Amino acid sequence: MSTTVVPRRTTTPGPKGSQAAMRLGLLLRDPLAGYLSLSARYGDAIRVPIGPRQSLFLLSRPEHAEHVLATGQDNYVKAFTYRPLRVLIGDGLLTAEGEQWRRHRRIVQPMFSRRDVRNFASPMAEATGQLLKEWGALAPGTELDVAARMSALALDIVGRALFSTDLTGEAAQLNRAMAASQKVALLATFLPLSYGPRSARVLKAVARRTGHSTEGIEGPVGRMISDRRREASPAPGRRDLLDVLMTARFDDGTGLTDTEIGDELATFMLAGHETSAVTLSWALALLAAFPAARERLEAEVDEVLGGRAPQAADADRLPWTTAVITETMRLYPPAWTIERDALADDDVAGVPVPAGSTVAVPPYLVHRHPEFWSDPAGFDPARFLPPAGRPVADRPRYAYIPFGGGKRACVGQSFAELETVLVLASIAQRFRLELTPAGIPKPTAAITLRPGRLRMRLLPR
Ligand code: HEM
């Protein structure tokens, strides 16, 4: 087994034999450290053998990402590493391919347009109001696990906005299932038996054996569908994701099956809350570590909102708050890696990629590429403020890919952008969170880039 740098502009021999195996071991144990150390040592196009005839290409330039996700996207499908996810969320939008994916995307996309997500500002504000009320009742200096609270908040928002359902009672159960899923999914990625048609069965067995039941997602999903089916007539004025999925009709007059609806609900529950929650957690941690950025955010929020709760239209009037979120996702992209399998031989911006290879274009690496980002490890939201007289910053579009790109780009991007800005502004209006001496946690690369427990002290402003 050898790890070699793909001959691109220069050829650098990589390590051989046991050294390469050690590097693969590091990639499995600590993917972030592994990715960073490999790319620092071997550059932006690295081939890591991961099987007798299979290689993982680790590509970290914007032009690589652009090719794989957009211009050359027809040659790529979701990588084998996404298969374990199907045990948890079935064949929803995130994991489906081909015609099924296209038909479902067409159904849900309209309600997630930049304009239409504004309809979700009210449920977002209601859920956040609940959090502020709870925090308002706590003694100044109370220590909280902010990551757990952001996760519950984001789930509450998804429940209210997409399913008109109160998921708060299920938060603990769902979070346990999701945390378990993340562990099982990561473990299963590297179990050869977990690929292929029997993957669901194998993974469920792995989950049970390791005490990580993933069944907590199925209960609430089934309940939501049967409750809605039992409704005598739809609630007036309601048109949530559940309604959209249940009333959709294809050209031949058929609709989605209950299994298909259930898979989409599980997908949106997972994809729609976990990513926003970790973004908010990292943003709060970074603001505590960089007081000048926090003071500027507080000043902006006070000036623009003058004490009232933010509404959808305010999001465009909070450029610093937005820049803080944008810079947070640069440093800690919730979807830290994006992976595809190549269908045919390809040339990815100068890198020869054989058919069957797995290609990773990790936002975590692309966002820290020193050629495109000055002080790549620094926290500097100002880099995302439009330079005076120019509409956009001078960097390639695919240098920043927290939401992916091409046809499989995040359908919830506008939802997430609105949600994270409104929630951060609402919290900053009333509270300051301070880090404990433990500081900013080391990120854990599970399905998302998680802070684990994030202990912070809550202070009123
Ligand atoms: C900060 C928050 C978020 C981030 C960083 C994020 C990131 C991403 C990324 C990178 C992908 C593409 C994955 C790939 O190409 O393999 C994706 C897909 C997806 N996201 Fe998000 N996401 C966020 C929030 C949301 C929200 C709020 C929702 C739903 C309301 C959502 C629903 C989805 C779905 C359904 C897909 C699959 C889309 C498809 O393939 O058609 N995401 N997300």
C-alpha cells in the first residue's frame, strides 16, 4: 500500500509501506488532523489507496471542487461513504440518486427559495423566543452546554417550520439516535460488509451490538405521517413540507409512498437541524474568543433592531452578523467533507482520476487553502464584507463551499442562512456567552463537524 502525490505540476514521491498504512490509520482515527497533515506535506492533490483496487483522491483546490461538484458533475455519484447514512435516513434527497432524486428535488425545491423561506421566520422567532425566555430565568453566570441547547433549538425550528409539529419532547431521544447514528455511520463506512445491498441489515446489527440504537428517528417520523393522514381537513393556511410531500403528484398521477415520505422527513430532520446547530455553536464560541467581533455584532444588532425581535427583512440589514456566520462556516464547515465516486476515467483540473475512485473535496481543506485565504486559520469576518466599490470579494467561487455546489448543493441553504442570522442576532441582543477555561473545543469530524460538549457561561447584557 502506498500513498502517492498525484503527478500534477510536480511529482513528489509519497511514503511507502508501513508509513502509508500509518497515514491511513491517522485518516480513520482523526480525519481532520489526517487531512491537514497530508495536504501540508503532499500538496493539494493526493491519492490514498483505500483498497486493493480503490483510491481516495484528496483534492483541496477550488477548481477541483468546481469540477467534481459542478462542471463535471454528471460523471459523479454520492460516494460509498454516504451509504451507511441510508440506514438512518433511507433514500431521501441527501442520499438518493438518479430519477428518484430529481423527482423529489423538484417537489421540495420551491418552498426553499430565497423568497419563500421568509415564511419560516415566524416559527424561527417563536422557537428562539422560547430559548430566550428559558435563559432569562437562569441566574447570571449559569454554565450551559451550548451545543446541546443549539441542537434542541434547531430541531424545534425544523419541527415548527417544516412539520408544524412540536419535536421538543422528542429532542433527547432524537439526539441520542443521531449521535449514535453518527458513530455507527463513521464506523460502518470502513466495514466492507456494510456496502452493497445488504448494508441496511449489517448496519442495524452493528448499531445494536455496539449499543447505539438508531431507531429513535423512526418513531416520530411514523407518528407525524399517521397523525397527518388522520386529519379530517388540512389546517387553514398551512403548507408545510409534510403537506407538500403528501399532496405531491407526478405526471402519471401517482404520489410518494409512505416510505418515501418517511425517508424525506428523516432526511430533513437530520440535514435540517444538525448543520445549523453546529454553525450556531461554533459562532458563539468564536464570538466569546474574539471580543472585538462580538462587540461589533452587539452594536450592529442594537442599532438595526433597536430592541425589537429580528424579522426576515432584517437579515439583509445585518452584514456583520452575516459575516460572522459566513466566517464561522469557513473555519468550521458543518459538512466538513464532500465525497463522490467517479463513474468513468476523468481529468479533474489536471488530476487523472480512474473510474471507480472516490474523490473528496473537503470544505475543511478548501476553506483553509493558503493560496486563496490570507491567515487561513484566523477568525476574520471582515474578509466577507464586500470591499468598497466592488460587489464581491476577489476569490474563486468554489473557494467557499459550505453548502456544496452544482445540482446536489444544499436545498436548505437560504433556510439555514436566515435561521442562523436571526438566532445569532436574537441571542446577542439579550445575552453574552463566555467560554470556560476549557476554551473552544477541538472539533470532532463525525457526519458533521461537532464541538462535542460546549460549556459556556451565560450572562445577561
Ligand atoms: C449551516 C447549515 C447547513 C449546511 C452547512 C449544509 C450543508 C450541506 C451540504 C454541503 C450539502 C451537499 C452535500 C453533498 O454534496 O454531498 C447539503 C445537502 C442538503 N441539505 Fe444542507 N446544509 C445546511 C442546512 C440545511 C437545512 C436547514 C436543510 C433543510 C431545511 C438542509 C437540507 C439539505 C438537503 C435535503 C440536502 C440534499 C440536497 C440534494 O442532494 O438534493 N440543509 N447540505
